[in-house]
Amino acid sequence: MLEASRRWRREGLSIGLVPTMGALHAGHLRLVEGACRENDRVVVSIFVNPIQFGPGEDFDHYPRDPQRDAELLAKAGVDGIYEPTVAAMYPPGSSTLIHVAGVSQPLEGQARPGHFDGVATVVAKLFTAVEPDRAYFGQKDAQQVAVVKRMARDLDFPVEIRVSPTVRELDGLALSSRNAYLTPDERKAAASLSSALRLAAEAYAHGEGKPDRLRQILKERLEAEPLAQVEYAEVVNPETFIAPGSLAVLAVRFGRTRLIDNHDLAKVFPG
Ligand code: PAF
């Protein structure tokens, strides 16, 4: 990839990178669309990054469909797909991890120890391989966005981090490759995440600013759903991921599937 992107750079062309783990859905394609609009050349990376999965997480079962991904990306008009192997990304002896202190510690960081070290490390390596002018991430993984922004700033990567709004199903469920794991009953129940966020946003718009009350609104709606096991429901600052703030963040399990979602309560909930 380095060769193609060096050539593009020499030709004075701008490069957009969309990092993914494959199993592409409309949310990824929205990122690709933005990248194609804003750059002369677009690279999509597909790499299921083993070091961001904890023991007992779904690395082995993570959905993979390289042929379908390639067809979707060809249709979308991308200029390159970067699909390194695990051995190429982490040759034997690799022993460096990037740890972003602070923002990678609460919430997802606590629930998934080491996850953000894996994300920050692979994203830094992708930035080095592709040398993008802009890189595209989805707002659904809001804490990941904050970690990547901090990492890019701290390590002086000359890349602009662009963030696209979450793409949702008609009932509000945020698109995620992991939605494929849900049983039909769990799928119905999973609409409770967006419905909790909508209720909290409505309360906020009507003047409810007390963090405890907003947390309670989120939890009550989620706990009304028998299949939902709430891991956290908090209202935090979108840069530090600690309270106080106006970003409502949720992590909820449905059976063996763990879903996350978020919404800035200062904005109207879409749809
Ligand atoms: O959001 C993802 O798909 C992954 O965490 C990323 C950014 C591609 C890094 O592996």
C-alpha cells in the first residue's frame, strides 16, 4: 500500500483512509462515500485486528466476507483495499503497544481491558502504511474516536480525523457488524438502546440537565426490556468520557451479543 500511496502523494493527490474490520454494512459505506467526496484517492483497510479482542471475545467468530466486501467497495469506487495478514501486521517479535492514557480507561476501557491499546496500535500502523490526509470513523464508536484523535495528536500524525453520524435501522438500532449475532427476539429488544437515547434527548430538550435523572431515564427504559442486561448507561464528556457532559453512552448485552450506542443529548435524536 505504501508504494501506491507514495505515488499518489508525489502526484499531489489527497488520500482518504477508511479503517474497517470488514463485514461491511451501510454505516461503513457512508464513511466511504464521505472519503470519496473529500479525497482524490480512497483506501479502505480490512483487518480483523486480533490484539483489540480480549480473551473470550468474538475474534474467531467475527463475521468475515471478503468477496462481498470487495464487490461493495468496487461499486463504491474506492482506489485500493489494504488487507494485511496478521503476520504482516504483527511479525514475530512485535512487542510495541500504544496506550492512550485517560480517555481509554473508563467505560469501554474498563469493560474491555486492552481493547483501546489494540485499536490505537493498529490505527497508528494503518496511518503509517497509508499516510492518509483524512481518516474516517463512525460516531457509533464514540470512545474509539476520542482515543484515535488523542493518539493522532500526541504522535503528530498529519491526518484529519473525520467522524460520520451513526447509521440506524428504521427502528433506530445502530448498524453494527455484531447485529448479525442477534436472535430475532434479541433483535427486537435491541431497539431499546435507541429508544432510551431518544427519551433522554427529549428530557434534555425539555430542560432536564441533572446527570442522575438522565442516567435514570436511560436505565429505566433499558431495564424495561427483559432481554437487556445493562453494562453501563452514563452521560459523559465526549473528549474525556467521564461525567459530567452531554454524551449519553450505553453498553448492553442481549444474550451473548454486546451492543454499544451513544447520542449527544444536546442534539435532536434522528428519525
Ligand atoms: O472500528 C473498527 O472497525 C476497528 O476498531 C478499527 C478502527 C478498524 C481498528 O481495528
